[in-house]
Amino acid sequence: MTLKSKLKMTVFNSINILDVLLEQGLRKGLNLGAGQNWWHFNWKGIDKLDGNFLNENSVLPYEDNSIKYIYSSHFFEHISNECAENLFKEIKRVLRKDGLCRIVVPDYESLHMAIINDDLTLMESTSFKGWDTWEKFNIKKDNINFILHWFANHTNYPEEEKLFMDKDDFFRGPPVIPKSEVIKAAKNMTTIEFGEWVISHVDNDLIGFGGHINIWTHQKLIKFFSKIGMISCKSIYGNSKSKVMSYFDYQNDRSIISLCHEARFL
């Protein structure tokens, strides 16, 4: 076990479930983009409202200043800036003045630098090694494509089609881009510019099927939080000021590949 893995397990093991329950009490929590069947005591996970996925017109079903904690992990890369702006406004409306908001997204700046520096260690540290179906679509299982998958993974079936993975022509992965073009673009663009360039290679008809369509950076998260009167800073994975949300980080461990931000009102 690596030193990083040992540290990760030390943090996770220090999160006592009883402490989580004692900390939260009856204070409400909201998990945006939680996924189907997600449940935690006195929390609500929301993917859809009135049958529609969260979007630029969504109104969260809570009164003003009523939610103590808001959490979201690897969801904001799936939505447009317009949808994100609306959800940040809704966060401002429903979060209590003493509340805490934690957002976790892919660490795109580290992914970007891994391409520029031809660094294999980042992706080798993760469990993701591509899909077996990539060969049918002429996508090699290599470092570049593993990274591009995080920038612009997409599928050829709508997310709500539950059995799409059983279909013979199922695809989930990155767009096909020559390696030389990827390296050249990465070296000449900012992280957001590069990410948007990669996403532009995805067929427009597939953009709305639930893949990665938005690039987040440290400064972009600060900007979005600042617009709603909150101050945010980077946070260590699994080390929230809330034990509840520290626990959530490790319900689906993406510690190697994540950027975490935590915010409070000014």
C-alpha cells in the first residue's frame, strides 16, 4: 500500500459514523446530483425535479435559509454554465447563513498538466483503465485517452435508458483525437480552453446524454461562489469541516482525481 493510500485510509477510518450522526442531528442536508437510490438520514439527493434533470430553470424544493449542508460530488462537470449559475443562485437562497457548501469536481488542472508533462503517474494511481468496448471504436487504452475521458467522456445512449450498457453498440469514452493534436493543444491553451476544445470534438447530438460537458478550475469555483456572496477555498479530499461530508467523499472514492472546494457566506 502506498503512502497516499495509507493516508487516505487513515482519514476515512477516523470518520466515526456516530460522530456523523451527532454532528448532523436534525439539520437538513442536500446532495445535488447524488445519483439514483442515494440515501442518507435527513438528507435528500436530487438529480431530477418534476421528471426533468436539474437545469437552468430548476427551483430547489426548499424554503429560504433552511438547509445546513449542501454537497455535490462529480456532478457539476455534467451540467452547463447556465445550469450551474442557476444552481449556485439556488444554493444561496436555501443555504442557512451558518451553512456549509462542499463541491467536488475532477481536478482538471492536474489532468491538463499530466498531458503537458507526459506524466503517467496520475492515471496510474487511479482504478480507471478504460472500457473494454473502446477497441471497437479505435480508441487505445493509453494515458492520453484516460485523461481525455475525464475531460469529455460521453455515451451514445441517453442516461435515463437504464439498460444501455447491455447494447452491442454501447460506447462510453473520450472523443477520438490524434495524439499529436492533443499534445499541441494542451501546450498552447489554458485548462478551460483545452477542455472546451476537447469537448468540441463530441458530436452535438450526444452532448445532452449525461457526459462531461463543463470544465472547472480552482479560480472558476472561487468566481462562482463569490457571485453568490460566499468565500471558498480548496479542501482536502475526505477532510471537510463537516464530518458528514467527509464521510460522503469516501462513499465513492475519487481522491486521486478530485478538486474539492468548501464555502461559507461572508
